[in-house]
Amino acid sequence: MMFAAESSIGSPTVVTSVNGGLSAEQITMLCCNKIVQVSESAAPEIKEQAAVFRARLENVVHAYVLKAMQEERETCVQLAVRGGYSELAELLRSY
């Protein structure tokens, strides 16, 4: 018995940044692109519902990405303080 199947992995997404890592907005976009995908052939009602869901999801994801960035920075500040790098800690706090 023989089966024929087609598969597609989709198009890759490449995001770059200058002088630093990805922004919270870029990370949010990448995350939401993975979670919410709607077929081009989907009914208009489905597309509309997905767009509303995506907008709400983007707000939630963005808030948590910002919080994670803040907490990571605070962890770095504490490591700098414990290591005797108070000047570095102040630079990190001011960021």
C-alpha cells in the first residue's frame, strides 16, 4: 500500500536588530505569529475572530515579555552588586 502526502513547514521568519537584542515588540510578534495562524481560505468570520484574538493575545504577551525583561535586568543588577560591581549595577538600573 502506498500513501502520498504533502507537507509544508511554512516560511521562515527572520528578525534582526541593531546594537542589542530583539525588542519586546519583536519578540511579541514572533510569539503571536507562532500561536495564531489563519488560513487564507478561512471564512471571513473566522478571520475576524482570529484578528480580535490576536490583538488581545499581543497585549498579554507583550506585558509578560516586558515583565520578563525587567526581572532579568533586576537579576543582573543583583549579580553585579554581589560581585562588587556597583557602578555596573547602577548602569543596569538606569536602563
